[in-house]
Amino acid sequence: MVAHARRDHPDEACGVLAGPEGSDRPERHIPMVNAERSPTFYRFDAQEQLSVWRAMEAEGDEAVVLYHSHTATEAYPSRTDVNLAAEPDAHYVLLSTRDPARCELRSYRIVDGAVTEEPVSIVEQY
């Protein structure tokens, strides 16, 4: 995720971490295209999203993490991010690429407009 966010900077990067349905355990990184190609907004490409979601379903996977980067602000959901958060079971990870020497990565649950930060654990493998 970090490499993807750095690579797409100065535009926001976005993607998914997929894992077995119902497990809450991400196992696969799926970088996606920011259809907006913007430093201040992201949107999954509709065709790519449909293809990715169909492939996850065929594999018995689901989107465990939905992530995107902020290029000039902290890793905290904007009002737009909160308004667009439609997956109450997903972890929303934000990465800030505003400082090239430091990685800021934070995770949230966003349900009915309420933002709750959660701890992040990075594991090599399960």
C-alpha cells in the first residue's frame, strides 16, 4: 500500500486488501486505478471495480480493507470520505504521502457517519 501510494503521488492512490469472506483477515493486495487522477479525490474505476469484486467473489474473498492516500493532509477521513463510506464491515485505511521521509498510516471504521480509529498491526504472514 505504501509503495503504491508513493508511486501514484502527487495523485491519490486507492485499492483493496482482500481476504477470505467473513475472516476479517487481509491476505491479498489489489492496487486499483484512481479514475479521478486527482491529488484531492479518488474514485475506483467502475469497470475495474466490477472486475475486482467479481474476481473476489469467485475466490470466496471480500474487501477487508479499502484504502486510499491523502497527498497533502493527515491520514484522517475527510467529510467526503465519510460520506462515501458504504461498507460498514470494512476497515478504511488512509495513508498520508505529504512527507516523503515518513509514512503515516491509520485505520478506521466508518459506520453511519461515525469515525472510529482502530489499531493497525502489520504481519508478515498468518
